[in-house]
Amino acid sequence: MGSSSSERVEGQNMYKEWMSFQEQELTELIHSLNLNKTTATTSDNDAEINALLDKATQSFQDYIERRNRLARRDTSAFFSPRWCSSFESSMLWIAGCRPSSFFNLFYALCGSDIDSRLSQFLQDGKSDEFPQLSPSQLVAIDNLQRRTIVEEEKLTSQFASLQQDKADVPLALIARKLEGPQYELNEDVRETIAEIEKAMVCLMEEADNLRLETFKEMVKILKPVQALEFIIAAKKLRVCVRSWGEERDREHGQEDKE
Amino acid sequence: MGSSSSERVEGQNMYKEWMSFQEQELTELIHSLNLNKTTATTSDNDAEINALLDKATQSFQDYIERRNRLARRDTSAFFSPRWCSSFESSMLWIAGCRPSSFFNLFYALCGSDIDSRLSQFLQDGKSDEFPQLSPSQLVAIDNLQRRTIVEEEKLTSQFASLQQDKADVPLALIARKLEGPQYELNEDVRETIAEIEKAMVCLMEEADNLRLETFKEMVKILKPVQALEFIIAAKKLRVCVRSWGEERDREHGQEDKE
């Protein structure tokens, strides 16, 4: 039904806080990676990195819990968030990133690392110290990817059914009975939209859960420094895409969201 | 790159015009349906209905051609349009409705019609004159639905690959090399985003084509008055969802888009 307070402003502020927290976290993680590169790898380094990874996982979990609470009051806003740039929004899958994209990103990093190691080696005969994936890690990542894709496809098709059967059909049947030109939001419509949004929130929670669990399992499979490289790349992608998207919105004549 | 004129305002105006045209068209179509119900079905009526259906199809075709031209300059705006309410946007599939949803809607209409015919019959012993689907029509609709679902799933998975391989991976590799805290939209990023948006426009054109062709084929299979009932329900759904979505946005504290 919506309260008199502005849930949209609340959602926007929450996202802004989260993104500036991401930037701080990124600085901290990059600092730790650089420190690790300049010192010999020790168990102390690993412990410090693990603590940072735990903190990052916990902050992600806190954020999704907080946004799920708000999404129960204002669901659609999270599926098509106005506080994101158009480019960011157009890349969403069920109110966030695709869990399977973690793997594409990870393999690309491995590949790009092989390339940069090779060129560094050809240049100065030295190679980077980024730890290679072991065969057992490769198998574990591959298994996790397969399971994640299955779950992601399940949610994709649940969302399709939701749009068609839970949303379009009942709303069309209500609309059919109404006489225009004004179409008011009557109790029938409110109840139907509440049902649709309840299903959307459930789906968003399942998608968030899949994102979080996939992320946690990847971190578990990887060595601390590999996980650190991965999480830095993932966060840098989000921070950059946000910044680039906002710049493009301004170029296309979109007014600022503040 | 974006021109100095505001493409977002152009997109918003185009959508507003389209929606008010939809309302006018809806009035005209409902008038024709009512006229058909009060007069005996004649070939004159069918000819008039067919002319209206052709006009509606043509206006849909003109609209998608016009928006595709604009989308080539400002693609993301159409995948997450700020000129739509949050509820409308959250129900989008590749910048529009799912072509397969035409069938759910159509079967729901047939079902609801059977219910209302039955209750009318029990009440006064008379039945509505809405023409029944013939067995050959049912087979043709079923075949079309199967083909449409296959095409829709193909586009859904193409969009998933686009988000992961064409967008996330190259952007993450560029982002990785940059030093924050400011991340400028450099030439490398611009070229990559241009590539992504080129692929998005192609996908949107294919999705529009599937929406249009499915609609045309359904109209071909149906008798004029069945097609008229269908198109009225589909348009009423869009017009109502827009109006309800805007009212909900206001309730949730979203400022007006104008």
C-alpha cells in the first residue's frame, strides 16, 4: 500500500551508502593485495586476507537482508531501480547480478592473468606470483558452476511464469471488466499486485541467496589471495559500471537522481 | 556517445504519445466491438473490424521502427525505461512484453468467457455470441505457441550470454587495470559499451520482430471478432498497468517523471 514516508528515497539512500561502502572496502582490499605482493606469503597474510573476505561476505549478507526488508514494502523498485544508471539497470537479472557471471569473470581473470604473466615473462623473464588453480580447485569450480547454472535457469523460468501467469493474466482479467478512460487502483487490483509482489520478493530472496551462496562457495574453493583478486575484480566492475553508467545518463540528457 | 539534445526526453515523449494513442485506439476498438454485439454479424462488420486490426498492427509496427531508431542512439534507456512506472519496468522482457504472454492472455480470455457464458446461461438460459474456437484454430494457436516459446527461450539465453560474456567480462578486464577512486569513461570503455549496446539493439529488434510476428499470426488464425476481443484485452492490460503503476509510484514516494 505504501506508507507516507518515501520508500523510494530510502531505497536510493541505502544503495548510495552501499556503493560508497563498496568503494571503501575496495581500497582496503587493494591495499591488502599490494601488501601481500610485496611481502613473502605467510600464514599471517592469509589470516588477514581471510578476515577481510569474511567481512566482505558479512557486509554483503547484511545488505541483502536490509534491502529484502525494504523490498517487502516496495518490491518493483528493486527490479527496476531508479537509483541505478540505465546501463546498470539494463544489466540486472532478478534485482541483481547473475550468479553464473562470477564464473565468467573468474575464468576471464585467470585467462587474462595467463596473458599478462606471459607478456611479463617475455619482457623481463619474471612471472607474477598469482597462485595457479590446482586440478582439484578446477574440478570444484566447474561443479559449482554447473549447479549454479541449473539453479539460475530455474529462477529465470520461475520469473517468466510469474510475469505471465501471476501478473499478466489476473491483471488482464480485472482490466477487462473496467470501463475507461480512468482506471483506478481498486481493491481487487491492490490485492492482485500485492500477490505478484509477494512472489517477486520470494524470487529476489532466492536469487540473493544463490548469489551469496555461490560467492561463499567460490571463496571457500579459492586460496585467500585468489579469492582476494576475484573479489577486487568483481567490486571494481560494480563501482566502475556505476560511474560509467551515470556519466552516460548525463550525456543522454537524464537528469540527476538527486 | 549521445548528442547534446536530450534523448531521454525524446524517448519519454515518444512513449507518452504512444500510450495516449493506445487509449484512443482502445476507445475505437471497444466501440466497434459494441456495435458488432448489437447488430447481426455481417461481412460488413468483419470488413470494418479487419480494417481496424490492420490499422492497429500497422501502428504497432511504426512504433517499434521509431523506437528502434532512437534505441540505436540510447539503448539502455529502453531496457530499463524511466518513463514507465517501476511496476511496468519490472515486468519487461527485452524492452517489451513476452510474446508468449499473448497465449496465456488468450487462453485466460477463452476460459473466463466460458465461465461468464455459463453463468449467463444459468441465469437467463441465453448464451453470449462470442464465437467459439474451432478445432483447427486450437491446433494452429497451439503450434504457434510452441514455436513462439522456442524463439523466446532462444532470445532469453542470448540476452544472458550478452550480459555475461559481452558485458561483464570485457568491462571487468578494463576496470581491473584502472586506478580509482575516479573511474572515467575512457575510449576503451566507450568502445566496449558501444559494442554491448549494438548487441542489445539487435536483440531488441529480434524480440520486437517476434512480438509483432506472433501478434500478426494470432490475428490471422482468429476470426475478426475474436481478434478484436483479444486486442482489446491486451491493450486494456497495458493502459491499466501503466495507470496503476503510476499511482503506486506516487504512493511509494516516487516523484513524477515530468
